[in-house]
Amino acid sequence: LLVYGRRDQLNVLGASADFMVLSQESQIPPLFEKAPLAAAIVIGAIFAIMLGWLSPPIAMVSGAVLMLLSGCLSMNEAYQSIEWRAVFLIASIIPLGIAIEKSGTAKFISEWLFSFFSSNASHSLNQTVFLLGSLFIITSLASQMMSNSISVIIMAPIAINLAQKLQVSPYSLIYTVAI
């Protein structure tokens, strides 16, 4: 979209998250003086997770609070950087995933996938790899028709039920769905 107007009005558009103004003078310059502190906070949060001191959600929220308290990020910048549409989308889709699990739909679909694909693979390792591949393809096809986050929320209960059926760790199937 080509926009023509006064230069001071372009700065207003540049500050909005809905527009990306490509002229250099409309961009908000990065604060390089806070970059080392911000990097240290992020690295500290990652190390806290790696060493098992904190769970990932607690470490990341603690890092965000430290970013705010140290002045690396203002409260207004933090609020504006949150993608609220994604938050509300995921919050509204999670009950759908729960309904798929509670209604037995996930169990039905996973049993159907298991019986359909287990007849095509002779060895249990081949069967697991075959099911992983098919789960990946099904999730990829689903994400072509709906958003990726919705596809993952719908397919995750199915992957967990498949993992129980195969007697394997559900992490490999969940990671496949997430990818």
C-alpha cells in the first residue's frame, strides 16, 4: 500500500502495529544500550530452564518481569507487542481440543488410524514410523485449511491416544504434530 501524506503523520503509522512503514525516519530506533542486559536476562532464563532450576513458563515470565523492571522494555511496549488475536484464538480453541478428548472423538480417530496403518506395516518399528509420517501428513493437510495453532490443538489429543495405543512416549508424536 503506497501512502502519501505529511511526514509527521507517517510517524504515527510507523508506531502502529498494523502498518510497516519502510522509510528509515519513521522507524523507532532500537535501544542498543539495553541490549547486553536484555541478552543476559534471556540467557539467564534459558540456563535456569536447562539446569532445571525453573520450569519454562516460570523462567520466561520471570525474564519478562526482569525486562520490565530493568527498563529494557516499557510496559506500553510489552503490551503492544502481545499478539492479542493469537491469545484469544488459542484460548477459544483449547475447549475444542478438550471436547475432542472428552467426547471420545480422539480415541475413535486414533484407533481408526492405528488399525488402518498397522495393517500396512509388518514390524512394530515400521508401524511407528509409518504412523508418525501419516500423523505429520494429516496435520500438514489440516493446517492448509485452518491455522497451525488450531491444527495442533485438534491433533494433539489424537497423537496422545496414538502414543498410548503404540505404547511409546507421547512426546515424539506431539513434536511431530507441532512441527
